[in-house]
Amino acid sequence: MKQPKLVDATQEELDALLTLARAASFPQHQLELLEGVLGTFVYVMQSLQNAKMTLTRFRHRLFGKRTENRAAIKKQIGCDAGSATDQAERAVAAAANEPVPQTQVQMRAADSTEGKKRKGHGRNGADMYRGAGVVACIHPNVQPGAPCPACEVGKLYLAEPRTIVKMSGQLPIGAIVYKLDNWRCRLCEAIFTAPMPDGVDARKYDESCASMIAMLRYGNGMPFHRLEGLQACLGVPLPDATQWDIVDRAATGPRHVFGEMIRQAAQAEVLHNDDTPARILDLMGCRRAKAEAAGGEMSKTKAINTSGIVALMGTQKVMLFFTGPAHAGRNLAQVLAHRATELAPPIQMCDALSANVKGDFETILSHCIAHGRRKFVEVAVHFPAPCLRVIEDLATVYRHDAHCKDQKMPDAQRLDYHQDRSGPLLLRLKIWMLRQLEQRQVEPNSGLGEALRYMLKHWKTLTLFLRKAGAPLDNNICERCLKKAIIHRKNSLFYRSQHGAEVGDIYMSLIYTCQSCGANPFAYLQTLQKHVKAVASMPQQWLPWNYQSALSCAA
């Protein structure tokens, strides 16, 4: 069978064809056949589009998305950054009787006039090696003020030192074997053992050992068993069960700080929350069934999640992780239970999933605009022109927000800026979306129709940044936070028990909060272990961003 010519027809064109058929006095049975054929055509094409979109989402969940930036989207739909895209955008704008949007050339020119600097990819300077030791090398034959050996006239002075960085490999967990002289009396059998060197105690595992294991497991996802194999290969055996015992015993100080971080996060002005799947073996499968048969108390919810909560407190960010059967809304409720009653409700940024807001708490809800944008990205191949319209308008909003960040605008000034620049743009976008659905220019049950209905349904919460000072645009900071838990899940796979998950949440929260505020998590975890009593009595003085002051006083 010869392949037919592919035809792209709109619903209006099909309706017009049926109208002509009725006017031509088709026999009733032939008219019904034509209506059935056209209806089948529309149904099959919509089903095919939905199937392709479902397969695309499934592939993204399995293997992840490479990128969602505009250049990649345009390349995917066969448009370059020039005339093809501009013509599509102008056609959409003309159909809606709206101002023609900027062309790509104009937007690139606008971006260049804002003085943006591209990220560099050069080598790290010596000042970037904050964890490296520094050795001062004194010239053996030169003194300040001495005559120059080259010209014998000028005087020498100390200039900027030349810096050379030397890197060396070492074990994750090292070991030193101390062989102490052991003297024994032949008569009374008394034993005299040589003392340990100064500064060395009798403990087998010091604070650095627990800190490094925690960094590898909860900061980078390395399973205990994998570290056990590496250590055995390098001649310093460290069984996986021993690793767990070490980090569990060392969690006393971090546990006190984790509780204080929860109290601090509860007072924040903006809170982000979201979930990602997790595994706890005791709450799954045969272990769960055995516990239920023995009369143990188990959660009614079988789903297990790691909830990420990011609290923005001025210049500080607190990152909290909670793993268990509770979803993000319930975990946020536990955090906000520590909030001072005299404070106003905070801004809560999340996606539109109902689990994010289920809980006994009061917040000002703001939804992630990136989630709404993603729905248009997923169907951009099938509906290029209208999807590009939405993506470009949202890109303009993000440029406005980036300008506010570059200028370090206060929240009130940022609100005014968005109201002046982003407000009219988004109002036109909303009117255009409503017109697409009301005038039946888009099939409501198609992928594009679902994306439009999602945006319109949550429009008020998606655009909170136009009415509330300090409201963020998206939940990307929490998404990045949860990537840390996803790295752990993909590598270490699971926790054995709820207690193990709790210990993992404590270390993960401290490690990534340290990274967000520029502190060294390895040194910080050692400090908490060395000053357990002081940390337990005043945990608010030993937070990742202020512990250096308490450490100086303790010294």
C-alpha cells in the first residue's frame, strides 16, 4: 500500500468539511460514515499524542532529563533560534490580537546590554584549596633590604609569594599501628608498657574516622559495603557493620544540632518542601508483614519518602531531610510546630501535589512555576507554536527575577519590579490561555489543554510573587536539595531500619547545610564530636554558620 500524504488539519477545518458534506446532500448513511471516520481520526491522533507523551515521561523518569532549556527545546522541535521560531511566535500573537513578542535576536541583544557575565571554566586558584595545609618556604640566601645579587645596586623587598599546589593521594580511612615496648619482670611477672605518644589517646577510632565515613555515605552515597571493599583492597580493613557502629555512636552531638536546626527553620520567612521515594527495609515486604503479624505498630501508609525542607532565613539556608512513611506536608507540620505563635504565617513553596500541604499548619501557599512550565515542555514537540509562546513569556519573567538578584534588590523593591515588568506580561498570557480554551482553539483533553488547565487552575498560587514580597518563583532549590537524597538512594539503595534512616537524615542535613553556608562539613562534624557536652547544653551556638565563634571561646 502506497503511503498517503500526511495532512495536518485543525478541528475547525474538520467541522467545515462536515458542514460542506451536509450541504451537498450526502445520503444519511454516508454522512454518518464520514463523521465516524473523522471522529476516529481525531481520537486516534489524540491517543497517539498522549501515548508519545506518556512514553516520554516514562523515559525521563527512568533515565532523567538532560535539560529543559529553550535552546534544547527548539532543537527538539526542529526550530533554530532565528526565523522559524520568530514566525511561529508572531503567528500566535497575531491570532490573539496581541503585541508581537521580541525576536530571539532582540532578546539576545537585551541580554547582552544587561552586562551578564558567562560562567568561567578556568583552573582553580590556590585560594580555592581551603582544606589544604600551607607550608611557608623561606629563601635561604636572601634577607630584606639586602643588595640585589643580579644588579648589585637595588635593594630586595618581600613581594607576593609564588604559589605551587602539590596534590597527593591517601586512604579514605587511614591507620597507624603503634607497637609499645612491653617489659615483664621474670620474678613477679609485673608488666611495664611504654606510654602512647603525646596527643594520641587509646581509642581505636577518632573523630575524623566517623566524620569521613559519614561524608562518604551520607554526603556522597557510598555504601558501607563498597567502602569495606576499598579499605580491604588498600590493606586497612574496615567492616561495614563497624562503620555503622562508628557513625551511630558519633551522632549524639549532630542530633542536638539537628533539633536546633528544626527550631531555627520553623522561624523562617520562606519554606520549600517536596518528596522523593525512599526505601526502609523494615517497613517493606516480608519484614513489614512479619512485624504486623507480631502485633507491631506500623504506619497505615506503605509509601516511604524522603522529604526535603529548605528554610530561607535571611542569608542562611537550612536544609532538612526526613525519611519515613510521612509525606512532605506532615513533616512540614512537625517543623512548624516549633514556630513562635507571634510570627505571621510563612510562605510555603511547593508543587501542586496535595501531599505537600496535608498537615495541621498555616502558610501562604505558593506553587512552583517551573512545574507548570514543564508541562508545556513535555508537549512542545506536538504543539510547538503555543508552547513556545508560554516558554518565552516565562523566560522573560525569569530574566526579570535574575535582574533583581543581580542588583540585590530588597524584597519590597523586587515586588514592585515584578509588578511593573512581569505583571502585564503574565496578564496577557492568562488572557491568551483563557481564549485558547474558551474559543476551542485547543482540545481540552489534549496534552496542551491539560497544561493550560493546570496553569489556569493554580494561577493565583503560581503568581504569588506578584502580590507577596519575598515569594520565590519556583521550588528548584528544594529539587536540588533532594538530588542529594537521590544520589544516596541510587548508590546505597536503602536503609535497614527507621533508626538508620534517622541517623542518615541527621548527617545529610548537617552536611548539606554546611555546604550551603560555605562551612567545611568534615571539620564541622569533628568539632561536634569533640565538644558534645557544650553542644548539648547550647546547640544554638554550634550551628554550621556560627560554630567558629563557639569554638574560639571553647579554646
